Amino acid sequence: MANNDNDNNNTDLAYADTLWKSADALRGQVDAAEYKHVVLGLLFLKYISDAFAARREELTAELEAEGIVGAQMAGLLESRDEYTAERVFWVPPEARWQNLQDQATRPDIATLIDDAILACERDNPNLKGKLPRDYARRGIAPEKLKGLIDVIANIGFKGDRAKARDTLGRVYEYFLGKFAQAEGKLGGEFFTPRCIVRLLVEMLEPYQGRVYDPCCGSAGMFVQSERFVEAHGGQTTDISIFGQESNPTTWRLAHMNLAIRGIEANLGSQPADTFLRDLHPDLKADYILANPPFNISDWSGRLLAKDLRWRFGTPPVGNANYAWIQHFIHHLAPPNGHGGGVAGFVMANGSLSSGSGGEGEIRQRICEADLVDAIVALPAQLFLTTGIPACLWFLTRNKTGRNLKSGGRDRRGETLFIDARKLGTLQTRTLRVLTGGDDGETLLADGLGDPGADSDIGRIVYAFRQWRGEPAPAWWNAAEHGDWTYRDIPGFCKAETIEGIRKHGFVLTPGRYVGAEEQEEDGEPFEEKYPRLLAELETCFVEGERLMGVVRERLKGVGNV
């Protein structure tokens, strides 16, 4: 079975790679920040058309088995209810892929694509305003569009609908990652590295309840949350999804990303700024996962000085970090049958120690309210779009240990600090990934499996779960991985009390708490090591004197020029 999955993944990767090269050919005619919409819009159209065609074939077989033929069959094959009842989008005749492909050589093919997408929105109200339909305006050469259509035509989404969704989902995520890399800084508006999303989801374990992301980008947090639920034997209906996104084009990307997976979500009726217009003002979420933009200065802070969300202090108008943190706290559910609201989100490292604009006082109040569950310092170069050092915050309304799905210990008055700055593997010269999560290149759906005890994500997640007092997973082998008992590990993790945090002035930088990593003894006796090191030092002194002489001679030569 695994071999078949790998074969499918490799096929998907081949499709995606070929399609990426075709899309890349558009660079000369379409801005990098825009051409993803050209490709992903066509990809979405192909998928819903293939799903429609597959359902049509199923329906034909059903009707023939019932002896229904002729005009009656033709009428039922064009009945919208026969498709929507099976959660298949109704695709009108002018939008069906074969129709577009047959006319791909026409000079007005861009207009035909716009008309097809408009027809899909017209006949599927939940898609209205959420698909890109400005192909004609972009002025793309017809032969370029035909080339894209021909490549996309080779990607098969027929057959088993679940597998078809999975295929498109992997290709779609691959494209989001590639587009983010190509766009540089702009890509961060819609894409969070998959290893970061995976780590957040594994830490929060969203089994059931309301999941919320107020800056949801292309909806990656929601996709991974659904995959986590499925991987652990739950039903995707066990979670309800709420989100918000201010960028109109990214908001449409999120809707397409969710629609191709059949994921229902409330992202609001339109894009909106979370601070100025909270679309879910009364929501109390069980899980909050987010990657808000770092250190934003133009967040309308002056207009919101008296906002009820600033329970722990008014955030500085020049930086939105503590506005985001307090927005998350405001939307956390109180302790309940699911254990109480928990949040995991990305922040700039400055949020851990800053004192300007009253941020230090706000952080102190949040700590004294015992809301900070864990802090994880991340390695550098994980993000495509910024070199700003980043960390993960984990907040909770319930540290009593009760109501956790798999047990737990009372950890009131404690916070876990994890310093993961030395973890990660360079994927390229400038990009690092955490092992244990899909890197976005292989398209392997390993988000459905365990991250592995020896992976980067596994080390962080299992330290956190041990500290929380959760039982060991069934596969845990003490002989191989050690006893399933939390212990402070110098240089990596440390459980600290609020009193200990107070002694550090409520600075939450993990390096202050975890200390230095223990050095292994090399076994060399001191009476042998000392003379050897002294001899090496003398050799270095001699070489230093020699080099100093060379430098002086060279400098004399420069003076005589």
C-alpha cells in the first residue's frame, strides 16, 4: 500500500513540476504576485469539472441499472440536485473542461475562461466572488493560455473523489509553496511554512471544537487541523472552522484551498481587517492557530485605544504584536468539556523581551494571569519572507490537567521553555526546515503520520506532551527513546515557575531558562589534556607572530606605492 501511495505522490509531483514550469513561463507577461491566480484558477476549474464528470458517469450507470434511458436519463443527468446531493459542484455546460479545451486555440480563450468561472459562481452560490475571473484583463497571449490548459488537461482528477481531492490538495499546496518562494517577501502574506503549521497543530492537538485563525492566509492551518483529526480516527465534522483574512486575493485563495478539500469554513462574507472589523466578535474558540504579520506599525492603533480586547493593557500604536496576542486571548474559550481554549501562534522574538510602549507591563500581566503554557524559540531561516528571528507562543485557559483528551498533570504556575534554535536542516542555501513535517517538495502526505520521536518536530512535541503529563503513545519504546517522563534538558527545555520568570523581569526568552547544553566528557585524563592544549596554544602564538610579521611587511609595501 505504501508503495502505491509513493507512486501516486511521485506522479503528482511530476504533474506539479511540469505545471510549475509552464506557469513560470508566464512571468514575462504577469507579475509574480499575480500569476498564481492564473494557474490556481484553472486548476480549480479542472478539478470541479473532473469531479462533475465522474459523478455523471456514476449517475449514468445508476440510471441504466434502473432501466431509465432516453429523454428521462438526459434530464436527470442535467439535474443539479443529483450532483450537489453528493457534495459535487454543479458545473454548467460552458464551464466544463472539455468545452474549454476544445476551444483553447481561439484568440478569445481568456474571455471564455472568465465566462466559465462566472457561470460556476452563478450556479454555486458558495463560490460567488471567491474565484479569479479576470483572465481577459491580464492580456495573456492566447498561446500561453493554451499551453497551460494542455498541461492541466493531463492531471487526472477522475475516479475516487477522495483520492482526487487529495491529489489536487497536494498539487495546490506545492504550488503555494513554490509561488511563495518565487515572490519573496510578498509570499508571506498567504503562506506559512508547512513544518511550522505541522508543529503548531501537533502541539495543540485539535481533536474537536472550534478552530480559529484571524489572519488565515491561504488556510494552511485549517487544512492541517483537518488532517490531524482524520489521522487520529476522528471525524472532520468534529471541528468547526472560523477564520478571517484582510487581503482580497488571499481570501479567495483560502476559499479555493478549502473548497477543493470539501472543508466547510466561515471566513466571513468578505475580506476584512481583524482589528478594525472583527467578523467573529462573540466567538470563543477551543483552538487558535495563527501566523500574524510581524511588527506591523500601521494597524490603526490610535483608533482602537479603548478597545475591550486590551484587557492587559493598550498595545503601542507603533507595533501590533501585543494587539494580536490580546486578540487571541480575547477569543479563547473558558475551561469547558474540551479542556478550555488553547492558542499557538508565531511571533517575532522581540515580543519575548520588549519593554517599549508598555509591552513589558502587558507581558507581565499575561504571565501573572498564568496564561503562558509554553514558549518555543525557533531556528533561523525557516521563513521564506523574513529574516526576523521568530518564536512560538502557546497560551491556555486551563492548566489544571483536567479534561485533556488523554489525561494530564496540574501545571498551574508553570511555563515550559524550549530552545529549538539549533534544530532544523537546510533545504536550500537560504531556507531551513524542521524534520518530521512535509517539506512541501515531496508532496508526501506525511502529516497523516507521526512526526517521529527523533525528528525536530518530534523532539519539541514530545517534550511538551511529557510536561503536560499525557500518556506515552502506544508505539513509544523506552529502550530506544528513553523513559516517557518529563525532565529538564540543559540547553533544550526547562519548566519554570512564575516566580522564576519574575526574577528574570518577565522576559520569556527560552535561552535565559534552559541554560547551556551539557558537554560530553571525552575521557582524556587532565594530566594528559593540559600539556597537549598548552602545546597547541604555544603553536598558535608562534603562528600568530609570524602572520603579524607578514602583515607589517605588506603594509610597508603599501606605504611605498
